[in-house]
Amino acid sequence: MELPFRIGQGWDTHRIEAGRPLILGGITIPSEFGLAGHSDADVLSHAITDAVLGALALGDIGLHFPDTAPEWRGAGSIQFLLHAQKLAADGGYSIANVDASVILERPKLKNFRTPIRERLASALGLPLSSVSVKFKTAETVGPVGQGLSCECHAIVLLTRS
Ligand SMILES: [Zn+2]
């Protein structure tokens, strides 16, 4: 049965590494460190991509974009997201809205909320009001709180198009 709605959840984490860019939702954030990874390590785009794939029950980002695949080396992660959106469209679904949380101790991200939302909304062809990005710290607790990593959670709702 083709459901009128499908919901998906995504989670991702990347290690913090000096000398790497910090890219969140396709936006480069000024920072003395960034995130380690095979691709551009855009943890936010990865979590949203996984949420879209999850809504479709099509596995996870590692299945579609294995880090052994040379064609994705250094890939901009917005490409992963757009590929997942295309898989949704192929299945007859479109993204209704996205809600994501980025958990990072520093730098402070609040000034980047609008650019990140605008970048994601523009890439996905969604109104700004359909893309929510929230920022939290881990209150100095655990690997995120100790500045070792960044985490992101995302939920996506698909509707039958
Ligand atoms: Zn990732």
C-alpha cells in the first residue's frame, strides 16, 4: 500500500579535526577546526539524507554513498541529499518538511541559522518555513561537550506527490 505520508529519522556524528573546514548544511562556518570525513563531512546534510532514505526504507547513507567509492571522494554532501530527494521523487514522494538539531560545543552557530536554512531550502526547492535547523551544546558532557565531535539529528516528512 502506498502511504500518504512517510516519516524518517537520521543521525550522524563526525570527529572534530584541526585544519578541516566546518560545513553545515552546505555553509562553511568560520572556525579553527572542522569535521573529519571522506566527503566534506557535512554532518547536517548527512543526517537529513539519512532521514529521507529512512522515510523511504531504502537503507542508509553508507549503502548509497560508500566511503570506498572514488566517485564520492570529496563530494559536496548537498549532492547526497539531492540524490535521496530524487529517490523519493522516483517513489512518488516529495519532502514536506525537515527538522534538524546540530549539537556542537563551539563555535556558536546562531548567526548561521538563516544562511543554513536558506541553503537547504533552496537546494531542496522548499519554502524556508519547511526547513528548521536547531542548535544545541552538550553542556560540556560527553565527546560532543568535550569538543571532540559534532552530532546531528534530523526528521523528515515525505508526502505523496
Ligand atoms: Zn556523516
